[in-house]
Amino acid sequence: MNPGPKRLDLSLYLSREPVILALLTGLAVVSFLAVTGLSRLYQAQQESLATEWSARGVHDLNAGHYKLAITEFQTALQYSRGNDDYQLSLAQALLGLDRTDEAYAYLINLWDRQPENGMVNLELARIAVERSQTEQALRFYHNAIYATWPGNLEAERRKTRLELIDYLLRINERTQAESQLIALEANTGDDAAQQAQLGALFLKVQDNGRALAAFRESLKRERRNPAAYAGAGAAAFHLGMYPMAERYLQEAVSAAPQDAASAALLKTTQYVLRLDPYRPQISVAERNRIVVDAFGAAGERLKSCGVLGGLKAQGRTAGTPATSPAAELAQQWTKLVPQINEHGLRRDPDLVNAAMSFAFQIESQKNTGCGELTEADKALALIANLHEEN
């Protein structure tokens, strides 16, 4: 037998094997790259479609077209499953149609994955508010304030804190609302509008000192702000700072004549200043005139109660027992009247305190049968409170 040709065939095969392996390897690499490229192209197409549908959804969500937005975000999620942003937007669209339970399911799943997401916490807080779940609402609001936010972090935190304050005021949690306002105050800059807003909120929780400070900061930066003048006037009024209140309220009414609340408060303020004999830097003559006017106003209050004008010798009026507080005051007032005049007050300065104390006592009577309080009555009650505190 001649082994020559077989050896030649084997030798030829062995010499060609590396080439064949190289070709096969190259073919496999090319195939892999082609598949990878096609896969990437497919993924890119999917992402492009998801982005397109999401953009449509955002547009309709912002326009209030919630039904369309729901469909568009659902379509976007078909192309990009598990996308947290699309799920959040879908939840917001569902909330727009009051489909709260469905929205909550998406949001609570998102919260499990992203407990630090500010918008997720905020939407969960709003759902808790709607469901009257106060504890959960407060927890999610606090989470949202200290969570992460895209864009302007401080602006988003401020808006969230303001929403929390509004909620606390609605459920009459004034102490908590004031705590949040103090935190807000620490992060409020020089912006006039923000300072005025802060002042208005402090007024609502009856923190008049901080309210006045905020309004004054606002007015330093924006002098032509009727609302800030009105707020500053109201705060000063409640603090018993009546000369300051008068100045601010005059500015408010001058700038906004339609502001009936400020006009009414200004009127009361001016009555307080007119009937307060203890104001500093007034003359003795003016003080005595004020005492006579205040004592006279208190007498008019007694008349409105039906215990003056018809007094009998024994101190009775029709239907009024002589032992009633109003009747007793009427008898004392009648005895004191001849002395309370400018001449009598000059002769006996001690009568100033006696007359005013008596006037305050009359105005403090809680008698529902005495008719509506006049501006003078309101003013005397405020003056009494002011000097009792001092």
C-alpha cells in the first residue's frame, strides 16, 4: 500500500484547520456583534418610543387631560418597564381622576424603592390628608421636607413646608404650625413677597411679634405693598402698639381704600388713642378731657343696658333688680358723675384713676342685653387690657 496520498490529505487538513477555526471564530464574532447591535438598536427604539409617549403624557398631565395622560404613561411603561419616573407620573394622572387607590399602589411601591424621593412622599402625604390619616400625613410631609428633590431643592422644600403649615392650620394644630413657621422663618431670605407671606401666616397662629417683624422686613424692600402695611398694622394692634398700628393702618387704607378690615381696625385704633388718658407725652388738660369722654362713654353703655335714665330713688329700673351688677354700677356712676368733669379732675387728680377704673369695670360687664358694642366700648375694653398687662 502507498500511504503517501493519505498522509498528504491529512497534512493538508491539518494545515487548513487553523484557518477554518479562525474563519468560524470570526463568523461567530461577527454574528455576536450583529446580534448585539440589533439588540441595542431595539432597546434604543424602545427607549425612544417610551420617551415619546412619556413626553405626550407630561404635556397632557400639565394640561389637566388626565385620561389621555394615563393611557400615554401606560404605553410608555410598556416600552420601558419598571421606569420609576413614568410610574410616578402615572400615579399623578390617576390622582387627577380621583383614582386614589390605584395611585396609592404605585406610590407605595415607589416609596419602598425610593423612600428619600420628595415627590413620592408629598403625594403620599396628600393621599393621607384626603383619607383623614393625620399621623401618616404628618410623617410623609416631614419626609418630603427633608427628602431629595430634583432642581431647586430649597424652593421645593419651602413649598412643601408651606403646604404642611396650611394643613396644620386646617386641623387647628397651631402649635405645630408655629414650629414649622419658625423653621420657615430661618430659611426665608430678603424676598419681600416671601416675608409678607410669612407675616400673614404668623398672624394666623397669633404670633404677632414675629408677624410684625416679617411685615417690617417686607416693607423695607417694597414700600408700596398695601397688604404688608395692613398686616403690620394688624400685628401692632394685637400687640397693643396703637400709635404704630395707626401709622401702618393709615398707609394701608390710603393705598387700598377698599380694604374694609383695615379701615375698621384703624377706626378702633383711633378710638383707643383718643380715649386712653395714660398715653405718654399728653398734657394734663388733654388727659382730663379724655377721662371725661371715657367716663361718658361708659355711662352710655349703662344706658344701653337699661339701668340709667329711669333710675328710681332706691336704685331700681323696670325689670332690673337693685342688686344686679349693672344696677349697682348705675347707682355708683350716678353718684360719681358730678365730680367727673375737667374742673373736678383739676381739683382732685386722684379722680382720674377712680373714673377710669370705674369705666373699665362697666365695660367689662358681660351683659348680652346691652345691645351692640360701640367703637368707644371696644376701645375702653382694649385700654383696660393694655394697662392691666402693664
